[in-house]
Amino acid sequence: MPSNDKAVTLSLAFLIFALLPEIYGLHVVYLTDYCNTSIAVTTAGLIEPDASLYYPSNLDCTVTLSVHSSSKILLQFYRFFLEEKVNGACVDSLTVYDGAEESSPAVTESLCGRVDAFEVESTGSNVTFVLQTDSEGSNSGFGIFYTEFVNSPCSVDQFECNNSRCIDSSLVCDTYNMCGDDSDESNCDTGGPIEDTGLPLIAIVGVVVVAVCLLVFLYAAVKAAINKHKSKKLMDQLLKEMQTSVTANQFTDEDFWGSEKND
Ligand SMILES: [Ca+2]
Ligand SMILES: [Ca+2]
């Protein structure tokens, strides 16, 4: 593939990935944007390690997530893939603490490798993430939904989940299971393509992204093939013209030498 086509392909792939949070329609917190700081969030969103496809090496990143002081935080780990253990120990890891500091009680063990989906909730209004990576090797990282909630009774601007969590009413029927038991999505009548297909939005986004990437690669491959064909055709034409020219020059030389001998 020519270098300019490769650059176009990489740029498009990066653009698509950069736009994913917008497609999600959720506030996305990339931990590496907030290393060693505390950030205030509300309602709900998504936590990922970094904006790039693979998380960076040499990280020692601590981020505290805070919601309103009367609220708690539900964390739903739906995707998790850090580098696998080496000699029985994590080389890259994420640990979550139930409070504003690393000295708070851990709500998860030190996580690495592949981890199945699970959820935890805080006892207060803060959770602290500690993401550490070694000097080499990476993976696709993780996706964690966070939801600010209080226990029932709920206020008028809140939705009461079947599990008695009260979440912001704006989270009802937005296609994301922010209650944790899916009750905020169980009585929706959107009639849209998501319900029709029965696929989660992330799966649909994934299919669209893969399709676009395939089209881009196909375009680049076809363009390269056309360029190759054009080059061959041009070369054949040049060779033909050179042969014609050589033949013509032979007559001219004979004529030339002939006329010289006559002199
Ligand atoms: Ca690593
Ligand atoms: Ca929802």
C-alpha cells in the first residue's frame, strides 16, 4: 500500500476511534487525562484507561472520581483486558478503592488479564482508581460504566430502579443499563433499530466501525491495484515506443553512413 494511502487509512481509523465517545452519547473519562487528580462527575458515564486503542506503558496513574456528597457510585465493569500475569504477578493492573485515597479499603483486588463483567458500589461519594503499567506490552484496556445513585426513597427528578437504587431520570430509556438490573431500560418503547435488532448499542457501533475500516482498506487496495495496472500499461507503451524509435534510428544510421561513404 502506498505510504499516502496508509496515512489516510490510519488517520481515518484514529478519527473513528476518537469519535466513539460521541457515538456512545456518554461522558467518557480517560484516566490518563486526570492522573494524580480528583475529578467531579454527575449522573453517569464511561471510564476508559486512555483515548488510544492500547493503553500506554510506564503508567502510575491515580484518579479519584467524586459525585455529590450524598450520593454513591455504581461501577459496572463490562469489558476488561489488561496484559496477562507474568510469573503469577500482574505487570499491568487496575485497583479500585472505596474512598478518596489509596489508603481507603480496596473494592477490587489488583485486576489484570481478562476479567468477566461484574459490578461494585461505593459506600460513599468517592472511588479511587490506581492504574499501573510496566515498560512494555499492552492490551485493549477496560470499559467501566459509572452511575451516581442514592438509595430509595427517590426524589421527583429520579427514577427508582427495581433494586431500589435512585438514578437521574435522564438515564431512563437511553439504551444503557445504568441501574445495574436493567430496569431503567425494561419499559421503553422506542421502536428504534436498537430494539428491533436486539443488539446492544456498543455491538452496533463495533459493526459499523469494522465495516468502515474494511471499506477504507478495500478502497486503498483497489486504488493500489489500479495504479499498478496504469504503471504497467505506461511501461509497455514506453518500451514499444523505444523499440519503434530504435528501428527508425537504424534506417537513419544506415542512410547517414551511406551518405558519408558516398562523400
Ligand atoms: Ca505492560
Ligand atoms: Ca438507562
